[in-house]
Amino acid sequence: MKKITRRQRHRDIRHGILIRRGHHLRKHCGGVSSRQEERPISSINSWIDNYKKKHLNATIAKRKRITLHLPEEMNFCDNYEVTVLHILAIRKLSNSRKSGNKSYRLVSVNFDNLRTISTSAALVLTAELSKWDDAIRQQLKPMIDNWDAEILKQFIDLGFFELFRNSSLVYDKSEGSSPINLVKYIKGQCGDNSKPRVLKEKIIEIIGEKVCKWNFLHGGLTEAITNVSHHAYPNSHEFSKEDKNWYLTGSYNDATKELKIVFYDQGIGIPKSLPASDIWEKVLSVLSGISSVERKRDEVLLKAAVELERTSTKQSDRGKGLQDLLEFIRQRKDGYLSILSLKGLFKYSISNGKEEIKTEHFDQPVCGTLIIWSATLHE
Amino acid sequence: MKRISVGKDFSPDPAGRYRTDGEGSGEAFREDCLRPILDTGEKIEIVIDDGVEGYGSSFLVEGFAGLVKYGYITNEELLSRIEILYTDDDFEFYKIKIIEYIKQAKYSSQKYIGSSE
């Protein structure tokens, strides 16, 4: 035993306070790389200032209190950058919430301008706000007075308001006349293998009949859940148990007959979970100084992960799971599968028997991995 | 000849590779259902569509091909001792996958260490 110095004692107390405030978790809580999350306060503030000049709609009040105003249109198809930018801002600001008075503080996310939102964007936004609400001990309170009626209906259907413990509002489910019927989101953790069955029941309730080839979608969903268990939240990133969630929902559009199923996790992303030692990755690493190659890294790795059955384990009998995701669309011979992970997009579509694969890279990342199945129900 | 219904005798939601992936994993199916019967020398009929919604490849690879990978039985012998049954035509896809994974497995290529150990 040794008596510690006064200086050491103060250091220990400061450390204890930081731990209790959750600073040990903040460095690694999901999606965006830890390098990005460990940015100093000034970087987070400058990131906000920088994007505020572009497409980020934020107002800053006294004591660096920020309100984010969601854009009119949120989706990952036609309005990707603006949609992701606002969701990313929520993540970054909620991560920096205990950085002291010098850092911007997120106090509100305003939905008043929002007029249309895709099922996938609604799910990701819900997941992000749920994460923020968990981080501040469920103190968020919805203020819906100026919300668009259709948006309100969508979020009621999605179960958005059930997130908030601090909510005493009464919602009229009959409001709005949107043709889009949403399934209340399902939140699961690693090993929740029975939950895709719940989704099937809810979809049948909406559509009124079984969906042809559903068993292949079910297989894809269970594989997505297994992938979350194995790859999305690795121990090396020190995710807390509460962070290791996945989210699932579905929607059916009465007018277009489009069925959409959306699965989302807030993990490290598929490109980051792949091995860096394969030859191709070595080439990429060598060429990483060339900006165009580096910029496309997530896009290329994502495509390779799906097409080459690669896996972070390098075992020959593994890495088939991403192929399982394609099977529902392949079997139906109509529709598309989109996988968005970090800055990459992989999209597989079939129309009139013709297959097409599209990849794309973006400037801003999705925080984790988003999988979207879309099929039109003709039967 | 023994008969196993995956949905009724094992789990209505078979999914995942290891026991650590939750209930109904391929590892649990292999070790708790298939291996004890195979050890007796009997043949097995396996009903794959009885109350089951579908399968992911992680379950199928670990549950079936794992028997070969861990050296319990050779590829040929396993294929001769199991019969995959279904009534839903969509499940033919999984029968084909099971046979494919068994054929691709490398006999005794890995030592089995339980995921929960």
C-alpha cells in the first residue's frame, strides 16, 4: 500500500467523474469511426459551422444551444446528402454533449418543415433520436403542434412517440390520409431471432395476405441479425450493451403497391468490418493517397463484400450472409435491395427479368448499415 | 430411421451460427439434435419446413456442414445418412443449399470448441 499524492487523488477523482458521466463510452458509440468521434470540441463546432454554411439547417442560440431544423424532404434516394447531414449532426452533437461549455449543445430537433420522409429515413431518424434520448436519460419531449399531418401519421404508425417516456400527449391515429402504412418499429439486440416473425404478422395485418417468397426475406433478416452479432459491434470498439441495437420496420403503399422492409444497425459498418490484409485492400491502401480511390473505398469494399462472399473472419465457410440478403428480390424477380453502409451504396435491382447492380459513394456516411428491400406486390 | 422436425423438435426460429447468437443456432442444432442421432449410426429424416419461416446460410452451414468440418462424419457418409423433407416448394432452395454446403465442407479441418466455452 502506498499513500497517494494529493495530485494523484485529484486526478483519480476527475477520472471517476468522467467515467460516471459516460466519457469512456462516448469515444466509441457507434457508426462513425472512433477517429472522428475523438475529435476535439473545436472540430465538432467547426464541423457544424462548416456545414451550416452549406445544407445544414441549424439555429444557434445563447450558450451555444443548437436547434436542428429537419429539411422538407428526407430520403436516401433523391436527397441523400441533406438527409444524412442532419442525422449525422444529431449523432455528432449528442456525442459531444458533455464536452463542456465550449461545445455546441443540441437542445431540439424541429420537425415543422418536414413534408415527406421515406420509411428508411424515418427509421434511421427514429433510431438516432432514440440513441440521443437514451444518452440523456430519456428527457426528450415531443412538440408536435406545427407538424405536417401526414408526417405525424407516419411517425405515429412507426411507434415514434412510444420512444419517449417524457411524453403526455394524446395522439389521434385517424389524422392524415397518407397511402403509406407503416409497421411499428421493432428494436432488437443480438440474438433476437424471433422478431422477424413479428414483422411478418404486422405486414399481413396491413396487406391482408401473405407475401409470396417471404421465407427468403425471413432468411435474409435472420442473417442480418447474425451479422450484427458477429460484426457490427466488435469488442474492440467498447460498445455498451445498450448500444448494440438493430431496428426493423416495414411499409406498404396502398397506391403504388410497394412493400418496403428496412433493417438498420448503428454499428461500425460493413466496410470497416472487413479484413484489411487481402490483396485488394493492400492495393487500396497503397493507392489511398489518390483521393478518388480513397473516396470510393467504402463503395468498393461493400460491393466486394456482397459479391465475393467475403467476411471479416477469412474462413471459407463464412461470409455467405450478404448473399442471403439478395435472395428475396432474386426469387421474386422484381424489386431492389439497397445496402448503405458508411459512405458506400450497393444496389441490386431486377426489372422485367433484367438484373442491374449499381454502386455509389457519398461524402457523408450513414452511421452504421441500412438495408432496404423493395418489391411491388402484383399478386 | 429417426425423424426430426426442425420447427417442432428444435426451434421455430432457427437462426445464427453459434450458441452465442441466440436460441436456435446452427451449433446447437448440430450438437444437440443431429450429432447424438448420427453417433448411433441411424439415418435421419429432417423436416425443414414444419413451422419454420426460412433459413439463413449461417445456420445451415454451421448446423450441417459443421458436422464434416469438425470431423464427426465425412461428406459422403453424411449425405447418405440424411434425407431432407419438405412440402413447401420454396424450401427446395434450402435443401439444395444444405447439400452444397456439405459437399464444400473440408473434413476435420477445424477442432470444435464450443462457442459458449
